[in-house]
Amino acid sequence: MAPFTLIAIAVATAVFLVIREPNIEYLFVAGYTIVQYIVLATAWNILGGYTGYVNFGSAAFFAMGAYSTVALVTFGNEIDELVPESLAPIFHLIFPLSIPTLIVIGGVVSGIVGFGMGYLTLRLRGAFFAIATLAMAVVLQTLVVNWEFVGGSGGAYIVRPGEFPGLGSYMQYLFALMLALAVLAIVTARAIERSRLGYGFAAIRDDELAAEASGVPTLRLKLVATTISGALMGMAGAPFPYYIGYLQPQSAFGLEYAVNSIAMPMIGGTMSWVGPLVGTLLLGTLQQVANVTISSAVNLLLVGLLLIGFVIVAPNGIVGLVQDRLRARRAK
Amino acid sequence: MDVSLDLLIGAIVAGLLLGGFYAAVTAGISISFGMLDIVNIAHPGFIILGSYIAYIINIQFGVDPMIVSVVMLPVFYLLGTVIYQVYYLSFEKRGQESLRGLAFFFGVLFVTEVVLLLAFGVDYRYVEAPYIGPSLHFGPIDLPLRMLVPCLAALTMFTALQIFISRTFTGRAVLAVSQDQFALQLMAVDPVRIKRIAFGISIATASIAGALLVIIQPVEPSVGREYIGRVFAICVLGGLGSLPGTLIAAMLLGVVESITATFYGPSWAPAIAFGFLLLTLAFRPSGLLGR
């Protein structure tokens, strides 16, 4: 295993052990949200930051993951009513699915959606893709609201087991899973950056026409980016119903996911994997504090204003600011 | 068959009225996105802002929402020119409009929505006017005035815009900017100034569209989001930069949505716009009347 992967795993383990020490359940609840945003922001950045294609539908990809979990859990609970009796024992062997399995399935579902969206819109100018993702979020929400099997507009309850054997509370288990996903996302993002794939992405971002002319298979690369990015967002969404316990379309498709997964990389810096991580840690922590001390609406306003401010004043985010500062010092 | 035929005709008429209103909502996008190549996804946010202004003044002073919107036109125009100036200096001039410019407008949309939310809460707001309520009847066809009046107002605004674009010097310069900015510069016209004026006008249409929206349906801050898919679908389907195309596409979408709502239920309406958008992008990206 590459040294970076080992370091990332070590850091994640250390974070887990440190948070576990005071044994306050709230730390896991708050930490889960922040780490979940690390996954979302990193996933958004693989498409948005590396290739320059803006995805406004992060919430939809996230919700696809969450709702595939709801659908499969509901199916698992109602096997006897839904499946012919002769087949039921086979299904009982498979269900209930473990959360890691659900994460993989959520990733596959959202990856396929990302691929399909990309295939239809990525051959056109970047703006069309952005608009299509925006519209897609509205439509998928309409579909879910109309789909009674997963609770419709009323929402669905998912029973969270109290304990996870050998680890303690179930929230700890979910937090550990999300940390593992964050490691996966960051390692993937960094590996892409340093590979031929990453250079292809950068060529698309800087000048798509020139890239195409130089033989970069732009459409194929863009499709790879949308699929990976969508899949990671779906994976982040899959454990969400267990975390929240009661999933409504409004919460799964919440605008705060779309805004945060754009604002965090933009504020941190979009050029490398460090940006989304820095942006998330900063904004995520700020929001957790603001949520408790002020109100959640004010905290969203704060995110929006920060986003506008950063794209105008510091186009390369915090990482860009720091790099400029270092360069200036070296020049002296 | 008689009943369903009546139903169908009723749905088509309702759809045409709705389509006229959609044309007003899309006019601004048709100018900013279609002609100036500025992906102003915040446009629905400005429309909602227009709705709330019409609502406040209507409730406080009893002024007709459409009169309010006309009075507010210069304010919205000014707002538009300021936003364009920020956009130009921060993104367009530096060639960063694709990624950061989009994020900027997304931020603006979001902030508008949250500010309205903080100020007015999530309650639905509506206005009072003499034409809300009564209907005209022609045999089996109902013409509710609350749909007819906005539709006529929208068509008037649309005609005015089309005359402005095709007849006046500035209007033609806007078209020229959309075709070849450099050539316009050679004609001694400042393209940035023309774009600023055009963007101001596009935001000004949001004032009127907002008033029409609050006449047609009660509004709350997040209603704008439902219109994002619709306006861009109409704009793309009509052909970028073509006002007549926008009008035809708006009517078409209105009719199809109305028929779907009548026969399958209104909850599927947003999916129609998205279907239109995807089909257009997949089969005819240049739209009905596109260049």
C-alpha cells in the first residue's frame, strides 16, 4: 500500500480514537456530519475542481444513495409479502443487508445516474450540464415524493440498532464507516491528481478544445469523472437513513448539501485534494458551532455569503491564498 | 368521449394561458443566457424577490401588483447592472465565468432565498386584486381571469421586448454582442456597456414576472427552484437567443404540463420540463428556432 494511504488510514484511526476518548455521543453525531461533508466535497471536486464542470445536484446524488438504502431495507422488512413463498428463504439469507453492502449499492446506483446524466449532457457546453443537474435534483425529488414504497412525502423510518457488537454505540460504527469513506475519497482524489487521468482532467479544465485537438478523449474522461464523483456521493448518502433515523425527501434532497459541497471546495481551493478537506473542516466546524449557538438559517446564509465572497476575492480558495503568501515570501 | 374532449380542450386552453406566463418568466433567461452567454441561474431568485415586493406593497397600500412591478422596473434594472458589473470585473474579464461565475450565481440564488426565508418565514403569501377569483365562460371553456390577465401582461411585455431587440439600435447591438463581440467593438460600440444594459433589462423582466407569479399562485421563498428547470428547458427548447422561439416553447411546455396535470396528476409536472430539457439536449441542442 502506498505510504499516503497508510498515513490517511492512520490519521482517520487517530481521529476516531481521540473522539472516542471523552465518550460523548454528541461528538460522533457532529463529527459524522463533518466527515460526510469531506466525502461530498471531495467527490464534487473530482468533477468540479479537476475538470471544471459544475454539479449543482450533489443533493440528488446523495439522496439516491440514501433512498436506495431505504428501498432495500423496506424490501428486506417486507420479503414475505413481496416475494413468492418458494423464493422467500433465499431472500431471507441475503437480507437484511449490512451497511457496507448498502454503501456499495448506493455508490453503484448514483454512479449509474451520474453516467447517464453525463452521457446526455456532457457533449455540449459546460453550462448545459450544470443546468441539467439542477433540474435533475427537482425531478428526482418529485419521483421520490410520489413513490409510496419509500415513504413518499411523509418520509420513512429506519430503525437504528442500539449497539454494534465489539465497538459500542451504533453511532460510533456509522462514524467509523464514514471515516473509512473519507479516506477512500481522499485517496482516490489524490491518486487521480497524479495519474494520466488527472492530467487529462486538467487539460479539459484549462482548454477543452485544445485538449480534444491533442487527442485527449474528453467525453470519455468527463464520463469517468461524473461516474466516480456521483458514486462517491451516493456512498456518502447510503448510511444516512441509519444516522438520521427518519428520512424525509426534504432532508435527503436538502439544498444545504448542494450548497455545501460546492462552497467547501470553492472556499478551500479546487486545485488539489487538500482544498475540499481544508474547506470542509473550516466550514463544517463553523456550521456545527453556528447551528448550536445561532440558528440553522443564519448559518446557511453565512455559507452563501462566504461562497460569493470567496469566488470574487479569492478565486483559488484558502489553499491558493496560502500558496501565494509562500511564493511571495520565497521571492523576497 | 364528449367529457374527455371538453377536458382536453380545457387543458389546452389552460396550458396556453400558463405558457404565456412561462414566457414572461423565461424572457430574462432568454436574454442573459441566450444572448449574453451569462448562465444566470439566480434569475428565479429575482423573480421571487419581485413577488415579495409586489406582495408587501399590495398588502400595505392595496396597490395592484402589476402596477407595483412596473414602478419597480428601474430598481430591478439598476440591480441588474450592478450585478453584471461585479460579474464582469470578477469573472468575465478574467475568463473564469464557467466555474466561478456559476458558483457566484448559485450563491446569489441561495442568499436571496435564505434572506427571504429569514424575513418572511415559510408561509405562503398571496396578493389581492379584483381579477383574482372571477372567470369568463365560453361554452365548456373556462378562462379564469387570474390566468388570463397575467398571460396578456406577459404577451405585452414580450412584444415590447421583441420590438426593442429588433428595431432599436441598442437592441440590435445586443443581438450583435451575442454573435460577435469583437466585430461590435470595431463599430465603436462598447460591448461591456451593451451587455450591462441587456443584463439590466433581463433582471427588470423579473420584476414583472414576479408580480405575475404572485397573482397566479401563492409564493414562498423556495418556489423559485421549481422554475429553474422550467425556464432553462424553455430557453433551450426555443433556441438560444430567439425570443419568438422562447414564446413557442413556453406555450408548448405550458400545454404539455397542463395536459399531464389534467390526466395524470399535477405532481408529475416538474418531470415534464426535465424530460423536455434532456430530449432537446440529446436530439436538437440548437432548439426549435436556434441559429
